[in-house]
Amino acid sequence: MSEHADIEKQRVRDDFSNAAASYDTAAVLQREVCERTLERVDMLKLQPRRVLDVGTATGRSLKGLASRFPNSSMVACD
């Protein structure tokens, strides 16, 4: 890969890292979806060994999942 491509990848990483600091505050719809999803998870009465959070963004939903499933392995993928 070229040096230019490496620099661009690093710039994109840096931009996403900078945006992450304020993302959760601005992500009103995502927060609502997360809360409603966790409510439905509570109804299922599951005890999974592993939990996969696809599209995790900043990982906000993992806190709720980890508290519900303390003995489960958490995997986040964005």
C-alpha cells in the first residue's frame, strides 16, 4: 500500500476517534433504539455464552448487555 493511502487511513481513524467523544450525546435515535432493544432482550430470559454487538459504534449498548449477561463474553463489531 502507498504511503499516501496509509496517511489517509490514519486521518480517517483520527477523525472517527475525535467524533466519538460527542457521538453518544448527539445520537438520539440510536440511544432510543438501544433502550428499546434492551427492554426486549429482558423479556427473552436468555443466558448466552457470547453476545455479538454488530454496528456497535462507541460501544454504548455493551454496558447494558454486560449488566444483563455478566457471565457472557462480549464482542463488539462496527
